[in-house]
Amino acid sequence: MATAREPDVGLLYQVDERAPLPLVACIGLQYAVLSVSSMMLMPTVAFRAAGASETAVVWAVFASLVICGAITALHARPIGRFGAGYVLAIGPSSAAIAVTVDALDAGGPALLAMLAITASLFQFAFALRMSLLRRLLTPTVSGTALMLISVTIIPVMFGMLDDVPAEQPATAAPACAGATFLVVGGIMLKGTPALRTWAPVIGIVVGSVVAAFYGLYDVDRVVEASWFGVPTDWPGHFATVADNFDFATFAGMVPAFVLLYLICTIRSMSSALAIQTVSWREPRAMDFRPVQGAIGGDALSNLAAGLAGTMPNGAHSGTVARTQLTGVAARPVGLMFGTAVILLALCPKVVALVLAVPGPVFAGYVTVMIAATFTIGLKMAVSEGADHRQGLIIGLAFWIGAGCQYGFIFPEFVATFAGGMLKSALTAGGLVAILLTAILVLTAPRRQRLETRLSVASLLELRDFVHNLVKRHRWGSAMTDRLEAVAEEMLLTLLRDDQESAERERRLLVIASSEGNAATLEFIAAGGQENIEDRLAVLGETATEESFERVERDVSLRLLRHLASEVRHRQYHDVDVVTVRVNAPT
């Protein structure tokens, strides 16, 4: 049940507010500078591991930056159902490195392009009808996936700690990483809200100064880079499709790419849900319409990646932790962020300035960032309650994912299955969480269904439906009265929620299930405007003149809050799903 919660007093500008332009420009550029290295690193590693030419590597990096910048800006300013409407970053996925290398080895950039385009169609379909998988991809699964991102990043972070020449003193790497970590962590713990917005930049600058003292900052790389440049040699991936395309190879690799995109979709769901938790002062119920927009953005970026011949992308949680660090969630930051990434792609000197920062400095910053990400994921995983089943799903998924990541669980099988995708904690743990959730869904007691019109005239059908449910489970007259009242008030609430659509006929699907002495009623109808869960959360606020005008409308909500033990409202673009749990009277 939604209850009144404390606002986030550390948030300077929430998502729908307009921050000062200088602050927007500063933070957007910060995000771009901190993200561009990972956006460049992934395609560089994948294409060089496959033995691609330097021309192909340069083009893949440039294309990735432009695509990621454009989709990041799209998330801040959605177009239709594409875009989340939040400051949400997108970038090449580390989980895609293995299958990208396999595709390049098997058929070159042309095969990679065909696979990326084909798999993106599955993402488009999922974004369109995400509500169909609502029982499978739950906040528990999404939160666990977000926690596993930290496990996936740890080896990369430890690798950056040792990324110094052998001739350097033993104190060089610890000094650079320690200085960055202490500055960023210290500002976050004791700094003012305004100072926190500068924490990442201040920490990296201090760490780079320490690195320069040891001679670790690559100044020559910055000096030699040009100010402006665009790759002119597009590899022309589709020119060789007719000559080199092998359908058997293509068909054999499609499942691996679909599985990869499923994992990237789970990560995008986690990130889109997490960014909502840090973008509003007053906590709100999770809205799944931005999640659909985020997945639609992923699909669009992967279609573009296939057309450009670079590696697949996915939304990631970097801006979640950074938003929490800076306290600025205003949408113009995302627009500036995406624009800055595109401009950086056109300016090799600025890119070199970022890439010259040594690994230990980035490691010190990432340590603080992944700690915040892990905490957000944990809160999300238990946001809808954590009974013994959810606890077991979280625990098994997390530790099996970690075991696969570090080679403790059947390393020979894990290393060879689906191109080594299970070597990623996010992939292995995410699949475990989905599988365990699917088992719960498939083994749940048989559910009863009623489909009718969403109108007052359907009350008699609802009452008969409730009577049959109570009779089947032998709950008694007290439970009958309670369920009848809940069904009636829920129907009236849904009708009032979208009065302007009264002229068109709306359908209502009610699905009933039981667990012990509790009944769960799921009401599915065409999408409305307000979130019932949020309205329940503010019923206890001090009355105002405006609130007195809403008393009649909120009577149903007050009765729902009294009769139901839990109310969850999930909003999608196509439907609203309200789940009400009712315990039998003792």
C-alpha cells in the first residue's frame, strides 16, 4: 500500500523544473566527459579483439558516440513513445562484447549489422506491449539486475587500479585512486548541495593533478590530437552482404543476440525505474510508461547501430548515481548531455583530454558511483515487499551471478555457452531472477477471470464474480462483504479517473487469485491519467480548500485504503493495471 513518505530534501531541481542554464551546461558537460570514455572503450575493445582494421575501429567509435548522444537527448525530450522523459544515459553494453566479436569473426561487419537490426525488432515489439510481461519482469528482477551491475563493474574497476606503467613507483596508483576517492566521497558526505554538483569534476581534477606529479597523465596525446575531425571512410557494411551472407551462420547467432537484447532490456528497465526514484522530491509510484519509452529508445539505438555497423547499446544507470550526487534531475541536463557527446565525437582533442586521464583516477570515482548504484538497486528490489520468496530470488540471482562472473560455477560450461555471455554477472543473475519469477508465476494457483464493460452497469457482474470466488475458497460472508466493497470502490475509482473518455466504451478485465486466506484482484483497463497509488499516499495530508472539493472523489480511495492490505498501480501506454490484495477478516 502506498503510504506518505519523506521527500528528498537534497534534490535541488526535480525532473520537471528548469535549472539555470550555466548549471545545466556545466552538469551536462560533466556527464558527457565522464561517459565518453566508456562509450569509446567498448567498441574499441570489441572491434580490435576481432582483428578489425583501424579504419573500422575509428568508424565504430564515432558512430557509437553520435548514436548514444542522439538517444540520450531523445530520452530528455521524448518523441511519441520513444524516450523516457528523464536524464537517462545510453551506451555500448559490456555484455555485448562477446557476441560482437563472434559476429565479426564469423561474417564481418555485415553480419553484425544484420544481427543487430534483426534483434532490435524484438525490442520494438517488447516496448509496444510490455504490459504482457508484467508478472515476469518485476521490480524485484529489475532491482536485482541493477545490483548486479556493480558486480559486473568491479573487475573493470580493479583492472583500472593497476593500469600504470611497470616503472612507476608502487605508490603511484594508490595515490591517484585514493585522492580521487577521498575528494569525491568527502564532498558527498560533508559538502553542501551546491558543492555536490561539482564532486565528480573536482575529484577527477585532483586525481589528475596527482597523476601528473607521477608523470601518468598523457599530455602528448592531448597536444597531438586535432581540434576537429570526422571519419570519412565509412566501411560500407551492406555492400558485401550479397557476396558473404551465410544464412546458417546468421540463424545460429540470432538467439544469442536476442538473449543479449533481453538482458540489455532488463538493465534498461532497472535504470528507467531507478532514475524515477532520484528525480522527484516527493517519492512516487513507479510509472512504467517511461520504462516503455526507455526500451523504445534502446530499440531505436540498436536499429541505428545495425545500420551504422557498430556494436549494440543499452540504457545504463550512470546518470542515476550522478543525479543523486549532484541533486539536479532537470530534463535540460539530459538534452545538454546528449548534445555534448555528439560535439565531443567531432572534437578529437577534447576526447583525448578525457582519455589521457589514467585508470586509477577513474577507479576512485567509479568506487563511489557503484556504491550508490547498488543501494538504489537494493531499495528497488524490495520496493513491493520482500517476503521469503522475493528474498530467495534476490539472494540466488545475486550470488549465482557473482559466481559466474568470477569463475566459481562450472567455469568450462559458462565460458563456452552462447559465446560466453554467462560470464557476466548481469546476464547470469538476470536470467536466474527471470527463471525463478517464471516458476512462481507458472506454479501459482489457478486464476479466475471476468471480462466486462467498464461501467456502473457491470457492478452486478462483479458481485457475482466475487461470490463465486468466495464460495470456491470457502472464506465466509465477512470476506464476501469486504471483497464486494473493494471491487465496487475500485470500479468507481477507475471510472472517475478518466471521465473525459466516458463517451467511448472501455473494457475491464478482472483477474482473481488466492494465497492462503488472502485474495488478489487485478483490474486491467485502458490507460487513465492519475496514479491511484500516489493518490492513496497523499490522503493523509492536511486539508485545503482544493482538497475539500475532492472529498467526494476520494471517498472510494479512503475505503480502499481501509479494506485492502496492499494497492499497486502500474501505468503503461496501452493499459492500467491495479492490483489489490485483500486479507480475510480474523
